[in-house]
Amino acid sequence: MKLKLDLHPVYNRGGEIDKALRGVIDEAIRKKATEVEIIPGKGSGQLKKKVLRFLDQKEIKALYHRIDKDSKNHGRLFVYFRHR
């Protein structure tokens, strides 16, 4: 199962970005999704950096297996999960 989070609607609201990211991570764990596609968009790259900082937090990092940046579209990230 794959989940998708498009951050375009909340790109300028910091608290809502964190809330949306945490929500999709929790949903992935609850539904045992193997992959979450996060779309921060291309823009200046500030939103993508914010997403990567969020994902790099110790308590969040413990919840997923790895992250891939899309080589063909720098406005997308993939977060992969391993469920036990």
C-alpha cells in the first residue's frame, strides 16, 4: 500500500505542515503502508528542506526505514517503511 501527501495546499503554514507530515507517518504505520510519497513541490527548495528536517528528527526517524529523493523530479520524496 502506498500513501501520498501533497503539501501544496499548506506550503506557507508551518504548524500545519508538521501536523500533515506526522499524520501521514502515523497513517502509514496504522495501515502498514510500505511507501509514502511526499510532494513538497519544486519551488525554491525551502519546503523540501523543512520536510527533510522533520523526517530527520530522532523520534520520527525511528518510525521509518529509509528516504529516497526522486532522481527525475526533485519535487518528490519517498519514505519507505518496514513493518514487523
